[in-house]
Amino acid sequence: MPSLPGIRTENFSLVFVDAGAALVLRLSGNGDAEVVAPLDRTLKQLHDQLLHSGARSVVVDFTDLYFMNSSCLKAFVSWIYKVRTCGKPYQIRLQLNPRQRWQQRGLEPLQRLAPAIVFLDEVVDGKSAVGAEATSTRAPAAPGQASGGRQNG
């Protein structure tokens, strides 16, 4: 488990949870302008530690996150770009709450940045990311790719 401090403010927290095989970052509250710099710094430090340890995956639990502004989203874009280009990528599983409709819309582009690295999982029945039953989702097929639907022609 990384030796990184979590982030705690009045309205936001990021804590590290050791879930055995995978490290879990659990975010809760509101990711607003107050947490952009510490979030960005924490994700950079986490990346360095995961590379050093040879980790194969990490889970980011968004199920209790009610808001995330674009600057916080950019911190995740930067992190995913580093993972994608580092030469030793690890898997990133983003756990989503289907009741927070913004999460699917806002986080799906992260999966599109690196579809072989980033996976979206909807957490069912409000269970936490640790031991949760999740359904993995992928981005829709690009135009011209088979989508399993009826084709005109």
C-alpha cells in the first residue's frame, strides 16, 4: 500500500484502502477548486509509487463523490496519460454510482483516452468498491465498427 497521505477537507476526502489484491482510492464529497492541487499532487505521487512497486491495477471508487469540477477531471486525464505512456501501464478501474448521473457522462471520456487501461464499473446496490458486485462497461463502438445492432444496407 502506498505511503501517501489521504486528502481531507470540510467537503472532500480521498483515502487509500488496502483491499488485498488491489489498492482502492475512495473519493467522497465534492471535488471542487479547493482540492485540485492536492489531488493532482497525490495522483502524481501515486503513479510513481505504483510504478516502483510493479502494481498491476488500482481501483478508484467514485460512488460517494457527488461533484467533480473540470480541473479535478483534468488531474485524472493527466494521470491516465502518464499511465498510458509510461511503458509499464497498470489497469485503472473506476467504480461509478449509477445514481450519480454525471459520473457516467463525465468519466466515460477517461475510459476513451485509454480503453486498454481504464475500465468503468457500475457499483450495484450501493455496495462499496471493496467486494462489490460491479458490471463493467465499455465505451460505445465508434462509427463504422460493429455494434451488434442491425445494419442498414
